Amino acid sequence: MANNNRKARRQRAIAARQSAARKPKGSFVVNELQHLIGAEEEDVVRAARWRAKQNIYVFLMVNLVIIPSLLIFTYFTWDSAPGKVLPFIWAGYALVLIFQTRAMLRFKRIIKNA
């Protein structure tokens, strides 16, 4: 009886080592989510794509609000005291846009590779 348990345990250990040695297919995010929650691969892929698309849409909607607001603020305050900090505000927003663009490219890559 104990010999059978040892054999079964040994076989499970060998199978685990072999599966760990194989290179995983698909993206890292999908594999990790699938391992953590035990979901089907298609569900995990669909969830990753949906989340990436959602992030892109949020970035675009936020920019659609911020850009007109900054333009209006610039128009009405360019010759007054708050207008003195406008270059810094626009430079900060340009920096935020650079990081948003990098994140959007990463999300598009996730959508494509998932």
C-alpha cells in the first residue's frame, strides 16, 4: 500500500516537473490569471482584452474632457495672474500624455497578443 502511494506521488512529481519545464503558450498575463483563478483560457483572454479596451476608452474620454478645459482655461486666463503658470500646466499635461500613450500602446499589445 505504501509502495503504491510512493509511486503515485513520484509520478505526480515527475509530471509537475515536466509541465513546469515546458514553455507556456500565450501571454504571461493570461497564463498567470488562468493559474490563479483556474478559469478557462478563453474566458481569461476575453477578460484581459475587455480590460485593456476599457482602459483605452477611459484614457480617450478623460482626454476629451481635459483638452477643451485646458483650452478654455488658457483662453480666459492668458493675460492674468493664473496665466503665468500656463506653460507649466501644458508641460505637465504633455508629460501625462506621453505616459498615457505608452500605456495605450502596451494595452494594444495585450489585446493583440492575448
